[in-house]
Amino acid sequence: MSIDIADKKILLTGGSGFLGSFVAEELLNKGVKTENIRIPRSRDLDLRIWENCVNAVKDIDIVIHLAASVGGIGFNMKYPGDLLYDNAIMGIQLMEAARRESIQKFVSIGTVCSYPKFCPVPFNENDLWNGYPEETNAPYGVAKKILLVQAEAYRAQHGFNAIYLLPVNLYGPRDHFNTEDSHVIPALILKFIDAKEKGLDKIIAWGTGSASREFLYVEDAAQAIVLATEKYDKSDPVNLGSGKEVIIKDLVNMIKDMVGFEGEVVWDTSKPDGQPKRMLDVTKAEKEFDFKAKTDFEEGLYKTISWYRENILNK
């Protein structure tokens, strides 16, 4: 059954972050009042602490849990323990606090990293438990996947309305552009623009370039999350993606051309590729809550590069 969220009080964890800022805007577009969207900042409300989770859900109707500790392959390899603990404990405690407070709905955001390393393409939701995640992503992916088990268990035992969404790699304006924890698209944009600015004749790219990824523009992802909040009330997880596979070597060349870098790309094959292939079956999202990605990949990539130049590079 659909719910009218316009008059609801909503806790949006991670609401000041990359995806969260767009989800907040989409909630406003749906008629939710600014004062009814509660966005705790991590520096003020550490969700790893139980009492903070209890306080966060007071006088709230809906929780949309986006807050996460996340990064690219290098970050995942450097901090596997932190990624496992932080993501698991935040989600488990927040969902339990929400259940005790009798929250009307809990929207948990998972990750494509939870899928098995050698999952057949396109990834179907039924494949989620058919193997262990790719090693560099596993601590993060497993931490997020336990929240699916929690949501299903709480629905079965307590009748708690928790849903679980599995977005693919996101990209777009306001992404994290830094050298330590950027995902692949902002990391490549940074690398190519920096090389062009410094007049370098080559850049180093990780891996072989043969792996594939799927990317979802952040505004599309925000619309999907809000649509699911309104319309989806089942225990089964739902993929959120564009349904289009992109080879990493092709992505590198696209960004190289858009940035205007004329040097050489050298592939460091001693570095990991990560999961070999990644693309989602996105039919369930369209069937269950009418979501279909709208943004053309090249158009979204151009907007992302333009935003970085206008808002970070030239500031």
C-alpha cells in the first residue's frame, strides 16, 4: 500500500552526504516540510553509540538509513575491520531502536558489493546468497547484508515494516573527490584533471581495465529511494540501477576524452580489478514501484565533470 509521506516526520541518516543531499531534495519535491526532515550529522550524533540511535528515532514516522562508512578499493583494503564494524553496528542498532519506538517504516540501503564475486550478469536479487562477495568488498558487503537479514527477521517476528534496497555504484555532482576514499568515477576525474593541469604525459590506472561496472546517476537513485519509501512494503530486497554495463577501460577512455587529457594511460596490473563483472537485473524496481533510470550515462558523466570543475577545481 502506498503511503503519503508529505505529512511524515522523517529521519534521514547520511542526509548531508552525497546521496543524502539529493534524497532530501526529493523529499521536499514530494511535499515533505523542511522541518519534518531530521538530518543528524555524524560529528554530532555517532550512530555507533546505542543511546544516540534511541534519541535519533524519537518522534519520527519513517527512517531512511543512508549513513555508511564507504570508499573505493584502496580504502576497503586499508580499513576492512572498521568498514565491517561501523556499518554493521550503525544499522543494527538504528533498526532495533526504530522497532522499539514503533516507527512506521524503515528503509535500509544496502550495496551491490554484497553480491557474490562470480555472480552471473545481470545480478538478480535471488542470487544474493549464492556465494561470498569479492574479497576487497567483502567486509563492507557482509556488514550491509546482515541488515537485510535483520529486516526480514523483524518483519517475520514483529511485523516491522523494514525494506531493503540494493543500489549499484552511484556517481554525479557532489560526490567525494579525494585521493583516499573516492569511488572509481570521481577518482578517475581527479586523476585526469590533475594530470592535465600539471602537464603530465601519463596517468596510472589500477588493474587491467577488463572489469565491468554499472553506474546509477545520483538523482535517479534519490528518486528510486523515495518511490520505494512511498510504494514498497515487502521483505524481498530490490536492486536499484540503470541496467547498463560499462567496461572500466571504456570508462577510462570516456573520462580521458571529456577532460581533454592527451597523455598515455598505463595499467598497473599489480593492483586489483575488484569484482570481475557488475550489472543488475532492475526489473523488480520497475514492477514494484515504477522506477526506471532516466539519465544517459555520458550525459551524467559530463555533468559530474562540469560540477567538479565549477565547484571544486576553480574555487
